[in-house]
Amino acid sequence: MISPQTDIAARFAADTASHQMTVLHDDGLYRHLRFAAPEQGRIGSFELITWPYNLVVKAGWTFHFDIDATPDMFDLFRRTALTGQINPGYWSEKVRAGRDEIEGFDPNLFEEQVKRYVVHSIREGEAPRGIGAEVTREIFEMGDIFDEANARRALADFRYEGWDFGDLSEWDFTDYTPGFLHCCHAIRRGIDLFDAARKQVAA
């Protein structure tokens, strides 16, 4: 199974492969850069805006990052991830605006954890015969599991021949949202294009 993060990275790379940078403003730490494919217009475009200690990324979603110790935010993103890669864990700590969009319920993670728990119970001889088919039918086929409250309720209500999912308080079905990961890739891609353009001018 391809992880959501890997899938988003692959889609972002494909969608922005022909993006070019347009400099709307560039005055030291004050920058406004737009990245887009000429043939697509504004579709799939994103923008990076910086001023001392601050960076805003606009890519369908908007996140505002700041850190008092780093005047040039491009430096922060350069040194906290390898070229072409992102660091969502560390970067999420620097989000000032958009924090409620960083993480959210992940249906794929929910399905993965439920199936892993069921398989473990079967291997340990704790689950009754037919549990796999029953979980598939009751939870994944008939259950309303498209948000976290309903997904947890479906697990809490599930019973089959005396077997249940037990204490759900430690189960975590949240992960970085596609929007946040997309914006992280936009920052990384934008800085890489900006650096490449500056090297070309200096050559």
C-alpha cells in the first residue's frame, strides 16, 4: 500500500514538473514569488511570500510560518530538510496561522490500523472464526467511517461473538492533511527553483 505522504509527493512532483517562477517582488528578505506552468495559467499555481522572520505559502491552502530566530525563512527550510525533501514534523511547529489545517482524520490510516488489529487478534487466537469478513462487512462496507467521530463510533459499537475492539482511547487516526503536505512540497519546490535561478544569474 502506497502511503498518503508518498502519494502526495508523487502527485505534486508530476503536477509541478513544468512550473516556472515569476518574481513579483524581490527586495532582500521581502519576496513575492509565483510558480505556475505557463500552459496551465493559475491552475496548480502557488505563491511564496516572505518578510523578516515570516513566510506565507498560498497553494489552494494558506499557511503562515514564523520563527523569531531566523530572519530569512528560506534558510530555515533549506537547512531543516535535504534538497527536494520536506520536514513536516518540524515545520508544523512553526505554523502561526492555519494550525487547524495541519492534521486531520485519515481514513486510510483508520483502515490500516483496524486491519492490523484484527490480523493480530486472529494470529493470537483471540478472535472468533469469521471475524475478518464481519469487520469488512460491518465497518468498511456498511459503516459511516468518513469522519473520525463516526469511525470511532463504528468501532465502539462493533461486537461479534463476544469480541470487540476494546479500549479505543489510545488509537490515533490523524495524520498530516493533504493540504499541509502539499504546501510543504510547494515551499521546498519554490525554494529550489529560486536557488537554481539565482545560481544561473550568478554563473
